[in-house]
Amino acid sequence: MEARADVDLDLALRALADGNRRAILQVIRSSPQPVGEIAEELGLSQQTTSHHLGVLRRAGLATGSRDGTRHLFVVDNDGLAAVRSYLDDFWPARLAGLKAAVESRQEARRG
């Protein structure tokens, strides 16, 4: 999975730090949703929801499109791929550390 180069990782991580924004991403992850339906599902005002969607869009984590008079929002998978790529870089080192700790414990038990 290749990360999009134009995603600002700092903005994306700050956006994901907010629980309301993560909840919005859950709502819009599978299909485009209008602001009103997102707000209703989460119990937020439309103004608050619009603010959070703006942050998610600027961070590259959501995208919007027009359907007549409705503005629909959906997760931008390429933006999430940039975050995932960054986080995936931590796993090999962590797994190597875990492996070393387990092997060290096993050796101490034997020895």
C-alpha cells in the first residue's frame, strides 16, 4: 500500500486525535453521507459536524462531493494509507524487540 505524498502527516495525526473525528470516519467509511445524517447519527450539531469534516478534509482523511444540493462526505482511503504507512514502519522494530524478549526469557529458563 503506497502512501499519498501530499498528505500532511502531522495534520492527519492531529485530526485522528479527536474522538468525534474518528467517529465521523466510522460513519463515512463505507459510503458517502450528508452532513445532516452524520450529525444525527452521532448526536452532534450540523455546525460541529461540518467543522470536524473540514478538519478531516484538510488532513486528507475525508473527501466531499456534490449530489444536487447535498454535500456528501466519504473516507479518503489514500489519506488513511499515508497514516498507516507511517505506523507500519514501527512494527518490524517492535516485533524484533518482542522476539528478543521472548527468546531471552526462554534462554533464562533453560539456563
